Amino acid sequence: MSRPAALAPVTRTPGAVRTNRTVLTVLGLLLTAAGVATLLLGLGVLGAGQADRTVVDPAVDDVARMGWFWPVVGVVALLVAVLSGWWLVAQARTDRLARLRLDDDATTGRTMLEGAALTRAIEDEVSGLAGVTRASAHLSGTSSAPRLHLRVRLDGRVDPAEVHRDVSGQVLEHARQALEVQRLPTRVELDLPRGTARSLG
């Protein structure tokens, strides 16, 4: 009997992760530079006269009265809004696998399997196990290398190890047969009732 392979914690898509790192790195550098500059000004390192200057210099007021100033501010604000929207859209991207290609042959044609159909079957089978109140599943990865993420809510009346054995053996074996794969890396999360979790702790 094969056991589920360990998977890293579920995260967003690699593209979303790279976007987050880039945006947060740039923001961190800008804020750090602004903080250091403010500190140096306040301490008078850049000159005693600089520390006593007002926050809004009179020269800034003069610039603000020019006709081009506010249109430029509007363009910058619009650019920031567009970039912020792009960042939010990147957060919404998931690595969920909606459809799997089981067979692709020039003579017999292409066989596709809806990911939702498989995950619903897995959820129904897991929910029917003793000690399970609810299950949710989704697929990620690619058609050639799918990964299964399974979350199981327990009622606390059955040993979690027994539920895990049933999932690892019976349920995952059926999933591998449906996908026609020898190996299906799986992440299984068991949610225990609060009282049970305290007693186990």
C-alpha cells in the first residue's frame, strides 16, 4: 500500500508568488530609503538647516500652482491604481487543475476528465468514511503530474490515524485508478474538533 507523498504547503501560483516578492521587495526598499532619509534629516546629518525646514517647503506650493502639476499627480495616481489592480488579480490566480488529459492519441482521439468530477467523487467517498463529517478536495499541477489536496473534517469519534489509513489506501487507490497513474502526490489535512484537539494535546 503506497502512502501519500509529502507536499509543500498550499500556496498561490508560482507567478503570483514571484509577483508578491517583487512588489514587496520594491515597496520595502522604497519605505526603507524614505525612513532612512527622514531620520538623517531629523538628526541633522544632512545639515542643521535641513532639520529645521518645514515638511511642505514653500517651493512645493509654487510647483503645485503650476498647470502641469495636478495632471501629473493624476497620471501617477492612475498608474498606482492600475498596478494595484494588477497585483490583486495576481492574488486571485490559483494553481487548481480544472481538466486533465488522460489520453491523447491521433487514432483514438483525446480523452479528458473534468477535475471537478474527480474531486467530487473523492469528497463523496471520503465523507462516507467512519468518523468523517466533511471533505473537500482539489487538484493542482499538470495533467501529466497531478497533485491532490484533501481536507478532511473529523467528528472526533474515530482515531485520526484510522481515517488517514482509509484515505491513504482505499480512497487514493481509487483516485490513481481513475487517473491511470502510478503515483499521486497528496496533501491530507485532518481537522479535529476543538475538544479532541485539546485532549490530544
